[in-house]
Amino acid sequence: MILKRFAPLLAVAALFALPAQAKVDFASKGKSLALEIATNPAGFLYDLHQMSESAAPTRVGRRLSFDFQMIPTLLPFTIANIGGRLNLLSEHPGLPQIEVFGGISRLMALSYLDTTEVEGSINGNHYGASVVWSAHSKARVQLGYEVSTLKGKVEFKKEPVDVFGTKLTEITVGAQERFVLVGAELLRGNRRYLFTQMGYGLQTSKIFSRVLFVGRVFQWGFTVFPESALVIYPNWGFRIGF
């Protein structure tokens, strides 16, 4: 069902984690990834939830920004999401920019399935605060703290879902982590930025890193989870500031 349909896409995404000269067996690699995800679906969904989080700081001169991630969250995994950042204090000599941020996510696929076969909900949220200061006329440094949560349960009521021999009767997610965030922003042109960020989980030692190219409206890049079944995830979404 849900996870089984992702196998072809996962096989293609696996190319990011392999040397360019290697010969790739798409079917076997997709099957291997699907099996890893089937053994830890909660971890996989939590990674996708983190893809939806607001990351890049509010631009200089802006007070408020909204983020909406499309890939790999809403398409094709149907996780609806929205995040935002509020600039509480703009940067002044001797004082950094101070902002708060947060957002929500929801696994929308469950809303369109037959409840006689599948029932449940999975919802997430994140919130935190960060300080940003200029290290150069075209570079800023970010230091932040974030709480990221994903909770819910899905039951396959009629029969288990068979994912390459692994049978799933339910998926239970109860993940919460507190991250310390360190980032850097480089101005590349008129309203175009390169943003990098690394996060370290204080409870589970989970780590991740992001690279984002932020434009006037769109932002794209990739996120790396070294311990995830799918190590590298491409990102693409929208960003609007006021």
C-alpha cells in the first residue's frame, strides 16, 4: 500500500548516496531501501517531517516569513506543512537579530484512504528561537534551539501490509527531539542566498545537515541524515517574506 508504492522513487533517490561510477541495480536497491523503511517507518516519517521545518533566517529588513515545502514532503508523500519565522529584533551594532519560528505538518494521505482498511493520524510540529548576526557584509551566522515532534498511529485494519516480506499491522510514531542548530548564510546576489545548517539532537544524538539555495520565492537544496535509510533528500519549496 502506502510504503510499497514508494519503492521506485526510493530506488532513484538512492543514486545520491552511491559513487557515480558504480553500477546500480534499481530493483534490488529499491527493495533494500523499502525493507529498511519498513523496519523503521516511524524514523522515516520523522525525517520527512523535518524536511518541512522552517530553516533559513528571516531576511534583513523583513519582519515575517512563511515556508511551504513541496519536495519530498507534500509530493509524493503527501505531508502538508507550513512554517514561519517572526523577527522580534532586527540586528543593530552590538545586538544580533532575534527571531522565533515554528510550524505544523500532517500526513494528509490518511485523510483520503478508506477508513475500513486504514485508520489513524500522524501530526507534527516544531518551534524554537534563534539569533543571527553579521560576520561579514555578505555573511551571517545563526545559532538556534528547536523542539521537533511527530506523533500518531496508523492501523491497517483488514490485513497487514506486505512490504517485500515484512508485514506491517500498524505504524506508531512518538518522536520528539531537541536540537541545537548552527547555520551560516551567504549573500550570492540580489535576494539570493546560500544557507547551510547543522543540527544536533540533545536526547538521541541525531544529526543532520542542510544546504539550501534561497531565492526570492523558491528555495531548493538537500538535507543529509547520515543514519537514515535514505541518506540524502532533495528539497524544494516556497518562501514568502514581509
